[in-house]
Amino acid sequence: MEVMTDRQSVGANASVANAVSGKIHEFLSRPSKVRFYGAASAVGLNFSTLVGNRTFLQDQEVSAQNRMPIVPDDFICEAAGKTGDRIVVSYRNTTGGAITAFLRVEVIAIA
């Protein structure tokens, strides 16, 4: 299992196009299950997840636990992808103040 994490501030009414951009496992090296976990420092932060050309979660608010995600408590969704598929996780802040986004992505090879 490969794991990617991210923690970053998302400005007021701003968005982040891809939180895993540039990370080593952004592109799947083999057919895999992908599990997403997320949290935020306050209410009003929405996540979207894509693997390849499929959207698995679109603009859904995550918990405001103000910490890195705990497995399994902060589970968001699970997806599947094939070799070469790109993982995309975007954030959208719906409030008038900055919010910190916390992310954990697990990539699990399918035999």
C-alpha cells in the first residue's frame, strides 16, 4: 500500500485544483483501489475526487475535526483505477476565511 498525505491552507472562497499534484503516486502504476480520507480545520471545506476520467466524489463537505484524518473515522470514499490513471483531489473553500485541509490517500494494488 502506498500512502500520500497533504495539509494546506485554502484561502477564503478559493480552491485547490489538485492536492496530490507532483506526488510520487499521483499516477497509478498498476490497477488499484484508492481510498480517500479527509478533514478540515473548520466547516465549509468541500472535497472532490477523481481517478482517471471518473468522478467518485463531487463537492462534498468533510468533517471539521482540525487534524490529520484518522482511519477509518474520516473515510470519504473508495475508487478504483487502472494503470496510468491520474488521482485528483480538489478542495473548495465556501467561507470567507482560510481553512486548513487535511488529506490521506491510500493506493492499494489489485492482484
